[in-house]
Amino acid sequence: MSRPDIIYLRASDLLRLEGLVQSAADGRDAASAARLDEELARATIVPDDALPPGTVALDSRVRFRDETTGRVRDITLVLPARAAAGDSHVSVLSPIGSALLGLAIHDHIEWPLPGGKLSRLRVLHVS
């Protein structure tokens, strides 16, 4: 699996996400929580005002391309309570949400999906 060596995360997002991981660890989202926890563990934590420009954080608007299909999507990365099926608000606990967290413009990542498939994503724009 290919992923960037360094990802960045705002300190305030880390606090919110650690709580989310703990609460989801024993439920139906346990596998997703474990994968997100791995990303949190490898992240470089920065003060909120020091997040490098163009880095995906909670509540970021992200344009990315699925390198396998060529499909481009615009989403907002949110906590699970704000996500809705068919909406452009994607949960950070979802495979796509966990994969995008901490990436910067032009970064790409390979990320496992349910059913054994592999997703290849490239960040095109962040606001």
C-alpha cells in the first residue's frame, strides 16, 4: 500500500478524532476506527494555525480523483454525525475519509476498501 510519508493534522482535530476512535473501537465501525487510529499515530500534529496550506482537515472541502476510475469528486470531510448517504459530506470514519485526512494537494494514496478492493486517490484541491 502506497501512502505519503508525512501527513499533517491540526491539534484540535486530533482531540476530536481520538474521542471518535475510542467510542467506535468496540462497535460496528471498529475496523474503520482502527485504520483511522493508525493514521493518527503517524501524523505530524501542528497547532491549528500552522496547518500547511492545502492540507485536508476536518470540515475541509476536497476535490480528489480516483486514479483507478478517473472519477473526480468534491466532498467535505466531516465527523460521522454530519455525514449523510448521497450527500457530499463524507465521514472521516469512511474508507475515503480516513484516506484523505492529512493529505495535501497533489498527494496520492492507495487505501483498502471493503471487499478487498484497493482505492487510489489523488488530492486535486483543498479549501
